[in-house]
Amino acid sequence: MKKNSLQLEYMKQSGKLVADIFNHLKTVVKPGVTGCEVDKIAEDMIRSRGARPAFKNYQPHSGMTPFPSSICWSINDEVIHGIPSDKVVKDGDVISVDLGVELNGYFGDSAYTFLVGNVDPVVKKMSNDTQRALWEAIQICVPGNYVGDIGKMIEYTLQRQYGIVREFCGHGVGTKLHEKPSIVNYNDPKRRGPKLEAGMVLAIEPMINIGTEKVIVKEDGWTVVTADGKPSCHWEHMIAVTIGDPIILTDRGDFNFS
Ligand code: MG
Ligand code: MG
């Protein structure tokens, strides 16, 4: 579960690639573009840097349809695992993009919620609050705290204003996209989880809904939508626990707090 300094160097490179792609996508995701176009741009950039899109053909269990795209593209009431389509982005859309790469055998994983043009202020606040909760959760990732403290901090920061999705969670990352431990986004007093130690690499990813926490998986087997049809957002960073401050491996420079 813990990475040595050489492995951490590889993970920094994977994280940096993901961050660079997101910083490029910030100039691309706007009204008129389609999910398929953005998917192609992301995939081309991943491959041009000698990496592989980690989500493409990803099949967590046999019997599941492999994921068809390089990015997850989840619009409005879609929470996570949305499949890019030819539907055109319009003003007011909220789009969560999740992106995974494999570079030199090490994975990078991060998600960003795009607020396109004039988004409902309530939804904008939810997204900002979620980003803030992710930031606060990252700050407590120091040796001696527990994995369970992460969800506790996310729930505490959001102060019961929103629905915290419970069926999906964050995870360890390394030479596999999903490693132990699982990292839930809510407080579970019965589940403290392992103690955080220097060398752990974690993907922390709150998925937050404006209404109910309940979600439904659509017939395509992938797209997760809110049960009440209300908007959702998803923020994720991959971080390394160190003996000092945690390192945000997928840092895009878009945290404006602290
Ligand atoms: Mg992700
Ligand atoms: Mg993840």
C-alpha cells in the first residue's frame, strides 16, 4: 500500500499528466463542444505523452460492459461514470469530468467539475463547497490520522447542506487504478480504517448532490444519476501522504483557499 520514493516519483509524473490535461480542458469545455470531442482531445493528449487512458475498456467485473471512453463526462443530474456523447454543451451546464491515465505502469486519477457560463448560483455554491471540502480533507492527511477522518472532514465541512453519495467512494492508487483502502465521503464511526502513513497515495473524491444522496445506475450499466434528477458535482485529487504536508499529485493550481 505504501510507495517508496522511486514509486512516488512515477506517481508524480502520472499526476502531473492528469493535471496538465485538465488545465488544457479548461480552455476547451464551453458551449458548443460535445463530450465526444473533449474525449478525443483528452485521449490524444494522453497518448502523445506516452500514456494510456486508464478508463478506456475498463471492466471492473466480468459481465460488465467495458467503459467505452477515455474520460467520464457527467452532465447535470449525472453524478459519475457518464459516457461522452454528441450532445452539445450549453450555457448553464454542470459537467463533472473524471480522468485516469496509466504512465510507466503507474496510475493518475482526478476529477473536476466544469461550471459552464451562467450556472444556477445554488449549484455553483455546491460545487465550490465540495471543492472546499476536498481541500479540507486533504489537509488532515498526515501520519497518525485515520482514513476514516477523511470522510468525517468532508461531512463536517459540508454541514448537512447536500446529499453525500454513499454508494461510491475514493481509493488508494498505484500500479492499479483502484487499490486499498476504500475512502468513504461521510462520517462512519464504525469504520475508522487504517492509520495514514507516509508513502500512501490516495484518491479522495467527494460526489455531492444538491438534493437526495440517493443515486441510480442507468441501463448502460455505467452512468450514475441522482434519484431526484437534481444536479451533482464531483471533485477528486490524488494525494501522497508524507512525513510533512500532503502533496497534491494532481494539483492544477485551482485551489483558491487556504
Ligand atoms: Mg477519478
Ligand atoms: Mg478515483
